[in-house]
Amino acid sequence: MPLEGSSIGDAAEHYFEQSEQIPSLITLAARHDAEAGCVAGGLLLQHLPEGEVGRDRLHVRHDHPEWEHARTIAATLKPEELTDPATSLETLAWRLFHEDEVRVESGATVSRGCRCSTEYFAGVLRQFPEAERADMADEAGDIVVDCAFCSRIFPIPLAEIAAPD
């Protein structure tokens, strides 16, 4: 599916509308702070389908009055609010939706970095048959793995991933 829209948020909204048929509002903001460096924030608001969990969607409508109400309120969010580290998620949710029911679930801690390692990739490669691993190896006898997340290269010798006898 081609990316369409004037921003990455617009492209993501278009994706959700076309592929998932879920009306969405995505607001993104970023700024550079002399002390903190790059600071970014975002809001993803989606009109979830009606119906019980595990059942087919009853309907999802862009013109649903509750969706329009929530979308209009969320559109008042300012970029400065999204990039202010002193403003908590709870504060933003309360400011936007205090007239409606507000529930904030504790989130997972986000950390920077890739979890890839030679040991991890060796474990994945061990799952391939020996003949396929041999075909993957270069002239030096290494299978070279390029992590697309952290852009590091991991040359893994075939001898390190041989199945134990």
C-alpha cells in the first residue's frame, strides 16, 4: 500500500482507514531542546469497532457522533503539550477528556537500544537445516546478519551454530 499524505501522521491515518478500516487521528510533534536534545511526542486516537471482543465488527462509522466529539477535542492538542516532558500523560488525558470517562493504564517503560546479539542470531540460525545454513555462509564460512534496527553487522561462524553432537 503506497504512503499517502502530507506527513507521516497523515500517512498512518490513511493506512488505518484503508487497511484496518479504523478511523484514526494521529498527531505528532518534535522539537530540539538545548538541554534535553530531541524531544518527540504523539497521540494515536482510534474509534474502536463496536461489538464484543472476539466477534465481528458491528460497524465503524466516520460520522459516529462520539468519534466526531473525541476527534474534535483531541485536535486541540498543541505540539508544545506533546513535547513538554513536565506534562504527564495523565494530565493530557484529563485536559482533553475530563468531561468523559478517563482511564489511564500504566504503560511499559521504553528504553533505547537494540536487543540483538550474536547469541540471539545464532539461536535463530540453528533452527535452519544444516544444508541451508551452509548455503547462507560466505567464503569465510560466516553467515552475515545485518540488523535492520541498529544497523550493526553480525558475522556468525558456521562452527558456532553447528548443532551439538
